[in-house]
Amino acid sequence: MSEPLEPSARRTRPHIIVPRQGRDVGYRGRGGGKAPKIRAIGDPAAHVSRLTREFIQARELALEAAFELPEEIQAEGFTLCVEGWNDEPGYELALSSLDVHGLRLLTVLPAEDSRPQQALVWVPHDAAGVFLRKLEDFAAAGKNERLVANIAALRLAVLRHFWQESEPFPETEEPHWWEVWFARLPDNPDPSEQLGEVCRELGLRFHEQTLGFPERVIGLVHGSPDELGRLLTTNTVVAELRRPPVVSEILDDAELERPLAEDLQERLVPADPDSPAVCLLDTGVNAGHRLLRDSVDETRSVLASTTGADSHGHGTQMAGLSLYGDLTATLLSSGEVQLRHRLESVKIYQPNRPEISPPPPLYGALMASAASQVEIPRPGRPRVFSLPVSTLREDNDGRPSSWSAALDALSFGTDIRPTPNGLELLGRPNPAQARLFCVAAGNVRYDQTSSNFLDVCDFRSAQDPSQAWNVLTVGGYTDLTELPARPEYQNYSPLAPQGELSPHSRTARTWRELWPSKPDILMEAGNLVVDGYGPPLTAEELELITTSHRGGLTTANATSAATAQAARLCALVMDRYPALWPETVRGLLVHSAEWTRPMKAALYAKGLKKGDRVRLLRRYGWGVPTEERVLASADEDVTMIVQDEFLPFELRRGDISMRALRLHQLPWPRKRLMELAGRDVRLRITLSYFVEPNPSCRGWKQYQYPSHRLKFALKKPNESAEDFQKRISREAQEEEDNPGRRRRESDNRNWLIGPRGRERGSLHADMWTGDASELAHCGYIAIIPVGGWWKSNKRKDRLELPVRYSLLVSLTCAIPTDIYSPIATQIGIGTEITT
């Protein structure tokens, strides 16, 4: 891999929004695929006899427990734990056969260490005979072989089987709060209606607000494990069990001098009332602050018995950064300061509340309530939500949570539907109502000295809800390394070198590979100081200056500060390019980011493999976006933006199949690229789209979290347009016929990451570097759909719902040249200079 190209510093051209739409290219899957592995059973009759006894015993135990409850809340079935074999890997359970004929697959637990694969299946009493006949048919005639042969044991599911956390199941008998995920069933589509009655009968405390998704209703219940276990015998069917999130503590602020703020106030020109807004989801805001009062439109709260005022300080700090960025340069300037966006605030968190043992908030529901509170009075306003708070948990492995899934649903444009018992996020989505959230990756806390802060950051997992697919997840870096020559700093030095990851920033290095790569970008988050003996300390000189809730100025740091600055950039994009979708704004910030020199040294190290780079992306994201790069192109560094939509699915022979992929012929500066033969150029592609979430642990291969997935492919230099269409259609067919199989990658020597590493989550990016004459022949890009739960769950109500996506393509040359004008001329737009 050649050395990275340095983008131009002089950026005076507007990005090119390409008016051309792609065209559909149809294809047909061939059916078939690799046959599943089936366990050889020497004595089928004996195997079935044992499984039958285990099934009957599980049912009898369930009936016995249910009869102890009042009849009106008794379960009308039981949850069966179906176990695979653990003496030999590869014999996977036939999950699709456990989700038919009245059976409902609730949860799939993958095999780990000595535990075999397990599937939790709801068995209505009137469907028990169907399951037993499947067993009998295998013994008598060898039918249902894959289903029955791959089952090692059957048992009644108990509470610990539903536990989804990586930490051990809590054995204590002390009561505490649990996040309980209830299943929606055909005869009980809304279990929240019975939850209150059931909990009162069982003597359990519960949070009255619930949060609904397409297949789950999430509630908070308080009790000991034994007390909670009685829920399994009721008509509210438990599907999963998790620990509720607890928000990380937020540090208070210290006051700086006020005179500079008074001077700046006199030079401010607020944005117009209908300008885009950053909506802060934090501790509230001091709307009377002299630097904020003319820019804050809404101050609300979703917390009972509170106002939108900020009694803590964190929200007001983030308000200043969201409006101005770091105030250092602005305070020292002397001219007029024209603002381009405005602020809104919804309080979602108030530290140190006086209640004793209150129920933990259901943060997913709070997100939906917060969005409603600002959207109802200003429904059409362009806005970006800034969420700088996260949970205290240390064991986030990238799996969806109720909080992250709620953010994904809101981002996708899912309707917020109030119910008597809470909120539901399961109506037909409206892409025109898509929302953009900037979310903090979470902060590292140091309680002892460390020889390598990067190791500490890499082993501190990014916190919930930063794993949400559709959000812009923001980590931190730092350029702040200069300490004043004062006695108190005589023995101290900055912990992180200039341009390196901020010591405050968490990463996703510990997440499983199948989850999205986070963070997406980095922004300034400040530095720490060390003396070689004690733990790292903060220093206000290595932090960002912002507004204080006490009326003056203060400093802020960490990924909350980085997130506020990212939200500001998003609002500036919305002001400059009002036609861009939220998906596009997110993609543009990622697309415009560049790695600093220390980051490039790591990513382009000699001998580094593509898999190693993918892992480094989980530390550095795609780098640091600047206001200049986000808002404008240059003659030799041009960004093209395509916004398009299509219908990827169709109903065929009673099943849902892929209908078409999308092909784009871009306005390619072929002649100019040929003139640059022998020179290296860089092609950068970013594909950004939102997915509708389905947060249930029903297995990853078939019952997936995203509604759909997309990927991109580039025409090869020596490939005709016709051959390119044939190749991508053939590869798409193979992937549909063999979902989950790792495919053989074609030549990807020029790609920085490659297809295997970039196709995670709902934002895919990569860079191609090579000779300009080769790139001259690569002006076609295909967008290829990949099945998700819309397809696997046969959601016919989604067939006519268009899938939107944003495709961003940049061409960069390291020498002065004009590749901008040939592109602009092809699509008939001007090349006027921006100011």
C-alpha cells in the first residue's frame, strides 16, 4: 500500500450534488446453497424416546408452576430450552423449524466454551402435539432429520437461560432492577397491557413506561431472581433478560473569567429563527447565558418534576461547544461572529437526584419522548440530536441494547406511537422523517498510572448506546499538548502526543467482528498530564473553552465535548446544503475525515494487513473532519454526492427475494485522469444508509438485526460495463443462495480496507489508491442489497417501502490540477467559487 495522499488545503468549491439517479439491474437467485451438517444418530428410536420424555417433563413442570397462580394470568404455554450437541461442533440447530406451526423462536444463545448452542422456544399448549409428532416422524420414517438429529437435549427454560449479558447471571437473592424483553405473540401482541396486572399479582415493582419494537416490548421490573422467575409462568412471555443501563457520572465545571464572554456577546449575530438546530439531550441548559440566550429556542425536560434548566452544568458546557466549537479563537478575535444554526435542549438526565432507589430510566423511551417534544412545535426543522451521555457499563461488546435500538428506530424514521403503557417504535417507517444522532463513544477513567494509555483505551469498550448502527459515533483525539511554564506543571508532561487518540476516548477494539466498526470519527477531546508516579490528571490548559451554567466560561473535555463539536459540524452542513438527508450528513462527516500523522503512521505501517487496519478503525474511526473539508471541495480534491432510493425486494412464489441492485454511472473526468497517467490518485467511497432495527437475540445468520443491508462495488479498470453488471449480479446471486458464507474476494490490492472489512454496520467506507490511468476506466459503482429481517421474516408490508442511501465519491490528486471542472461541466452546474 502506497503512502497516503495529502488532501488540498485550499477548498473553495462547493461539493457536487449529482442529479443523476441510478438504474435497476435485475437478477434471479438460483436457489440451493450449502447443505447443513446433520448429526448421525445410531438409534433414532432411542433418541426420540429420550427427547419425548424430556419434553413431557418440561411441560409438566411448567403446568405445575402455572397452577399456583390466579387463572387470569396463567401462561398458556411454556418456554422450552432446546440444546445442541457440545461434543462436536458444527451441528447447528434447525432454527427455522422451531419457528413454525405455532412454535415461536424467542432467543438463540450461541455455543460458548462448554455451553452448547441453545434456542429458547415458546410452545403453546395446543402446539405441543405438533412438536411431539415431529419427533415421532423422525423415529418412524426419518423425517425432520435436521431438526431432531441436531437436538441433544430438551429442558424447561429457567431464568438464567434468558440472561443476555457477558457478565455472570446475578446469583444474589437481593432484589434489583431488571430490563425484561417480552415477546409479541399472535394471541398477545402487546404484553405491556398485562404487565401491570401480572406484577401486582406477583408482588413485583415495575416501571409503568414500556418501549415497544416490532418483536419485543421492553419493561423494567424489580425483584430477586427467584421472584422474577415466577414471570416465566405467566401470560407475559419473557424472551430476554438484561441489566438496565446506568448513566456514567458527569463531572461538574469550574468557573473562568467573564469579561471575555461579555465582549463576545456584543459581536454576535444569531442565526435566523428557521435555521437548523442542534438539539442537546443532556442535563438541560442555562438559556439565559449571555452567549446562548439569543440562540436557544427550546428548553424542555422528559424527567418528572423537573424543568429544562441546568442545575449541574454539563448541558450548558455542551451547548457552548455545539454553537461555537472551542471558544478559544473566537474569544480572541475582534470581528463580527455570524452564527449559522440554533440550539434546542431536552433534559434527559439529572445527576444526584434525591429519590431513594428510583426505577432506572428506560432511556430508549426517553429518546423517543425527547424527539417528540422538539418536533411537535417545529415539525419540519432540520436538526441534529447530540447525545453526550452513556452508560457506566464496562462489558459492552457491540450487541444492540434497548437504548441503541431505540436510536436506530428513531433515525430510520419509525413513528413514535404513545400507548397507555408507554411508547412504541414499530409503525410503518417514513424515510422523510429520518433523524440524525451524534453519540459519544464514552470516556476512560484512570485510577492508576499506566505505561501505555493506548492499551488502556483499547481495553475500555465503547459504551452503550454508541453501538447503534444509524448514529454518528464520536470518539476523541487531541492536538492540545502545550503546557504553560508555571511551577505547578514543572514535573508534568502531556500524556498523549499531538495528533494521537485522546486518553479520554474509548474504542471498540474488544467488540466482536460482526458488529459495526466504531467510532465513526474523532473530534478534539482534550488531553491529560502525568508526572510518572500517580494516575493521569486533568489540566484546564489542555481542555476546550466553553460556556458555564453559572454565566461565565469554563472548560470541557472527553468524548462528550467531541460529540458536541461533531453535532455543530452537522448543523453547518445542513445550513450549507439544505437538500441533504440525515444519512448524507452523517456520511459526509465520515467521508471528509482524515487521519492525523500518528494515526497514518499506525494505519500505513509496513507489513500491516487489511485485517489489522480494520481493527485500528475501531480505535481511530475514519479520522478527524474539519469545517473546511466538510463544507467544500477543491480543484484537485472533489466530492460528488448521490442521494437515491430503490425497491430491493419482491414477492416471488410466495417468498421474498431480491428484486434488483442499483447501478450508477458517475460523471467521470476520464480525459483528465488519462492526462495524469503515472501519477497516483485516490478514490474514496462512502456508502451511508439507515436500517430499521429488530432487537431480538434470535440468531445472527437468519434472524438479523437490520431490516436490510447494502454494499458497493466498483467497476474494474479492465472490465467492460456489461461484464461488470454480469459479475456483480452473479456475486449477488451467490450471496443470496449462501447467506453467511465467506466469499472469495476478487483483486483488492488497491483498496485500503477491502470488501470483507468494510461491510459492517450501515456505513461503509474505503479508499482506492493507484495510477490515474487505471482509475479513468472505473466510472461505474453498483449498490447491492443483502437480505435482513424484512426478507427473512417475510415482511410483505415492507415490499413497497423504498430503501434510501447516500453515495459519496471523492477523487484526490496530490499535484495541482483541476479535476473539478470536467465533472461539473458534464452535469451542467456552475463552478463558482465559494466564500
